[in-house]
Amino acid sequence: MDGMTVDYNGLIPNNVGLNDDARVRKALETWYPGYIDWWTQMGPEGFQDKLVYLRTAVGVGSEGWAKFGYVRMPEYRWGVLLAPEVEGRTIPFGAHKGERAWQEVPGEYRAMLRRLLVIQGDTEPASVEQQRHLGATAPSNYDLRNLFQVNVEEGRHLWAMVYLLQKYFGRDGREEAQELLHRRSGDRDSPRMLGAFNEATPDWLSFFMFTFFTDRDGKMQLHALAQSGFDPLSRTCRFMLTEEAHHMFVGETGVQRIVQRTCEAMRDAGIDDPTDVERVRALGVIDLPTLQKKANLHFSLTLDLFGNEISTNAANAFNAGLKGRYREDRLTDDHVLTDATYPVQRLKDGAIVQEDVPALSALNMRLRDDFVTDANAGVARWNRVLERAGFEYRLRLPHVAFNRRIGEFAAIHADTQGRMLSEQQWAGGKETMLPSDDDNRFIESLMRPVHAPGSYADWIAPPRIGIDNKPGNFEYVKIEA
Ligand code: BYC
Ligand code: FE
Ligand code: FE
């Protein structure tokens, strides 16, 4: 096998030569029934027996890596896919910079690496659990299919981490792989590891915001891990990123289509003031201030996923050569950073100030800043819809101190502009910045399923083009079959 094509002959499609690796193949085959149990219990509710037009990876090269076809989700071919090996790759950063990339786990960093894999792995099934009820209220057959595509790929991302754990971490790895199937999003006794993955995703606006913001944390973290000196991790993440692009597409275009529909409805009704919430809602579309509040919520929850402003974990992972920066290979500094500083927004004597701190300890913030830049580009594309429709209203990302539970700003209240608020001001003003019960009830009232091919719920515009260039009335999920 050349490593570019995927072997589909065994139970587990792969391009890692599982056929010749009896130990790992057996470990994965032993894990498989538990995975299917988890998928059946915690994966998409309903629709498991329906044919869904899904893409499946058939190769890992940059062109034509996927094929589309109807599959029942439990029969999806989840596989182990690594991007092609780069000949002579060296460790791109940290204390081991320039040494040959590791093909085996460096003993001294075993625990650190295992922790990174487990945290990464834990988020993947968590998101599937969070999204499991959404099929019942999908705004179209097209959106239903996209939800399931994201879900099966997050399932595959779990496989990706489980493969690394089982291949490189022996018994500990097998135990961690079991634990990944046992924790549950939002569970009191055995929750998922990171905060945002224990929140509910109750409606489709939340889903689109989640895939826009939270999957984008996935993108940033995967980029940082794709730089890893541990080559199997790098190759795994590089391939995961090709799938991740679709998740970001689903989120960005989902919100964009909502904005578009709201603008059309306001135009048709002669509404010039988008903040006239009652009138806009009476049209059966989502008003822009509520979209803004949902964005505020999901942005702030996602910022928490970047960890603390100052982090020795992050410095250690970088020094060790395990987790790099976003596009480390395109940066032009020394890639060691022992003498560098980085500006970080901090809380000092009760005020938010920018402070230069040692760059190594600020790596979480650097990645978070790259995330904010990346997210802002998407927000600008939403705003172009508003601009074209002739509205002055703009969506914007809130200040990083707003609504935080991790890091320095967890200790204070701030508004979306970063102005500090007293407990009382926060309690009084919260509902103007975050979705209120009333807002959530309104969104919920719109969540009625539209499953007929080519039809769309009234609050969302159809996509410009179909998946795999299919026509508008294509039946992506065969509801009757
Ligand atoms: N919730 O030194 P610090 C994705 C803990 S998303 C709970 O700042 P560090 C996806 C932290 O664990 C990408 N606990 O931490 C998206 C630490 O605990 P210990 C997921 C938190 O390590 C959508 C302590 O606080 N991948 O793929 O620098 C759908 C000290 O903090 C949180 C990764 O995250 C939190 N939010 O940074 C599907 C990559 N934040 O060890 C999938 C791997 C911090 O002292 N993970 N803590 O007990 C990492 O690189 C790092 O673990 C983190 C945290 C960036 C998450
Ligand atoms: Fe993922
Ligand atoms: Fe994703």
C-alpha cells in the first residue's frame, strides 16, 4: 500500500497497514462494538435506519479524497486515516527543534502526550452527544444531511485519537479509549473534560454557532497539533483538518442563510429598524439582536477552551515539541521563543490591561488571538449580507473578557465592550447580551422539522449550491426508506 489509498477490506478502513499489525488491529476490533453501542445510544436520535448521502474518505491525497453515496449511519466506514508521511520531516519547534520527527512516543513526554490525545479525543464524541436531538427539528433535508455528516466525521475523529492511544500507549491507551466511550456530555458524575462540551445544543441556531465557533477551536487546536514533532499525531491532525473545513462551512453558511432570510423578510415587510425585535419576530424569522446574543454566548464559551492566559502546560508542550503554534511552519522567528514576549490582555489591579509576558507562557493566548482573527473573517462575511441588503446593523464579536469561566476574567463581570460591571449591573444587563429564556423560547418555537427535499423552514434561506453539486430538490436523507 502506498499510504495514499485506503484499504477497505477489513472491518476498519485504514491507510496505516492494520493488516500487518495484528496487535493494534485486535485492540481496535475489540473496541469497535463498544463504539457502535455508544453511537447507537448517544449518536443521532432517529434516522439511524435511514439512507443518508454521506461522504466517506477513500484516500488522503489533496485531490478526490472522498466519495459520496447513500449509507445508513451505523454502517458508515469509520476509518483510520493519516496524511502522507513527509520525507525527512524534522521537529519544527521547541527544545528538540531540527531533530528527526519522532515515529515513537518519546518516553519523557509520554504523560503529556497522552493527556493531549485524551483531551482532543474527548471533544469529538461530546459534540455528537450534544447534537443528538437536532434531527427532529432540522430546517431542511439538506441541513439534516449536513448535521449527520458532521456527526459521523466527529465519530471518525474519535477513531483517530483512539488509534494513536492504542497503537502507542499499550494498556493505558486501551483504558483511555474505553473511558472516551464512558464519559457523557453534561453528565453530573462523568462529564466530558472541557466546559463547552457539557453545554446543551438545543436548537439549530446553537448548532450553527457551535460549528462556527467551537469547531473552529477544533481547527486551531488541530493546526497546533499538526505541527507536532510526534509524527503520527501530526499526520493524523493534518487529515482531520481536511474534514474540519466542512464543519466550519456548515456553521458559517448556516448563520449566513439565517441573516439573509431575516433581511429578506424585513425588506418585504418594510422594516428599517432591525432592533424592532417584536415586529421582526412576528415575521417568523430570527431577529439580528438575538443572533448577536447567540454569537456572544458561543464565542465566550469557546474562548474558555483555549485555557488560561498564562499556562505552563502550554509552555511545556511547546518546549517538548508536542504542540506548536498555528502555522508554525510559516512563522519566521526562532521557533524556540526563550527570549520572546507576547502581549496578553490581563486583569491588573481591577483593570483590563495589555501586558507583555514571556511568549512561551502565552501560547494559549497566541492561539486564541489567531482564532479571533479567523472567526472575525467569517463575521465580516455575515456582515456583507447585511450590507448588501442595505442595513446598517452589524454583527460583532464581544470583548474577550465577556462572560468567561476560565482564566483571569472569570473573576469579574464585563460587558461586550470589555467595560467592567458590578454584580448588580451584570444581573441587570445580562439579558441584553446573552440569550434570555424568552429569546430561547422564541427560537424553540421556530424549530419545526422540514424534511421534504427542496423545502426550507421560513427562518432560513436555501443554500446557494447543493452538496456534491446536487440539484435543489435532491433527497439527501431518504426519509421514507
Ligand atoms: N474546561 O494550563 P491551562 C475540537 C484546565 S475542540 C475545563 O491553561 P492548558 C472539537 C486544564 O486542563 C479542540 N478545564 O491548561 C470542536 C488544566 O488542568 P490540569 C480540542 C480546563 O493545558 C467541536 C488547568 O485548567 N482539543 O476538537 O494550557 C466539535 C490549567 O489550565 C479548561 C484541544 O483542546 C476548560 N475549558 O490548556 C468537535 C487540544 N481550560 O491539567 C471537536 C488539546 C483549561 O492542571 N488540549 N482547563 O488538571 C490542550 O491543548 C489543552 O489541554 C487546553 C487547555 C488548550 C484545552
Ligand atoms: Fe472533530
Ligand atoms: Fe469538527
